[in-house]
Amino acid sequence: MNNTKSLIIYFSRADENYFDGKTKDLDKGNTEIVAEYIKDITDSDIFKVEPLVEYSKEYTKCISEAKERIKTHDAPIKSNISDISSYDTIYIGTPVYWGKMPEELVTALKVLNFEGKTIRPFITHEGSGEAEIPAQIKEICQGANVLDSLVLVGSTVKSSKPIVENWI
Ligand SMILES: Cc1cc2nc3c(=O)[nH]c(=O)nc-3n(C[C@H](O)[C@H](O)[C@H](O)COP(=O)(O)O)c2cc1C
């Protein structure tokens, strides 16, 4: 019998962030809130990509760290999923960092085999929309069918569960 369970792979950072026009300390990252909605609705397995070197809790420092990691492609992670072969559908969740996904997510995705998979990206941002992320996913996850992204403004996710339900 086929295992039809889906998988959520996501990155998200709590702490100080730019939120609705000002900086604010968040207990939980915006993308994580959306990932949990998707898990609730679909009963998917879930995997959070965690940086080996934590980003600064301060927003302005985090911004420059993220820029550097994207530029150098140097972003090791604590651990990764080794095998995604039993999943047909994979939800990939990410914030927008400088128009792209955080480099740690690139580190996680680039070693996985997405041939024949369906990918459903979900993206949170604070103004730039999905930016380059769908193109990045298509480039990294070769052989996958990448569907349209769910794109949410990070500061609205707490009231966005109905939008997520509708998208699923
Ligand atoms: C390092 C960094 C870079 C960001 N770059 C962008 C950006 O280029 N465009 C944008 O709209 N928002 C940007 N943001 C805002 C985040 O994408 C947004 O707050 C997102 O919801 C954060 O998700 P998270 O809480 O799950 O980490 C950035 C935030 C950080 C911390």
C-alpha cells in the first residue's frame, strides 16, 4: 500500500523581527504558525530546519548574518531528513530573507531527491511577496512539480488559518 502521508519541511525564526511596520519580539516564528496549521489540517509529518549557528536574537544583526550566509552559501544545519521517498506531497515553508529563502533551507533541500514529488510552497514575508522563492525551489528541487505558493504577510498569520484551510 502506498504511504500517502505528506511532509512539511520548513524554516522559521522566533525572536526580534520586523512586524507590521515595527520591530517586535515573537515567541514563535510566523512560518512555524502556518506549518502548524498545515499539520493540523493534513496530519502531515513535520520537520523544522534548524541552523547550526543560531541567528542573532536582534533583528538588525540577524539581517546582516542572513545576507552573509546567502552570499557565501555557508549555512550548516543541525540535522536533516535523510529520506523523503515515502512522501508524495511535500509542503516547503519559508520566510523571505533578502528576497530568497534562508540559506539553511537551501542546505537542507539541495541534498534531497525530489524527482516525481509534488511541492506546495508556503511563504511568509513583510512586503516583498513570494519574491525569488518559487524560482529557487524549482531550481533546487529538480524533477518536482512545484504548485502555486501560499503567500502570507507574516504579521497576519495568527488570523489566517481559514486562508490556509482554503488553500489546502
Ligand atoms: C533576515 C531577514 C530578512 C528578511 N528579508 C525580507 C525580505 O526580503 N522581504 C520581506 O518582505 N520580508 C523580509 N523579512 C521579513 C520576514 O520574511 C517575515 O517577517 C517572515 O514572516 C518571518 O518568518 P518567520 O517568523 O517564520 O521567521 C526578513 C526578515 C528577516 C529576519
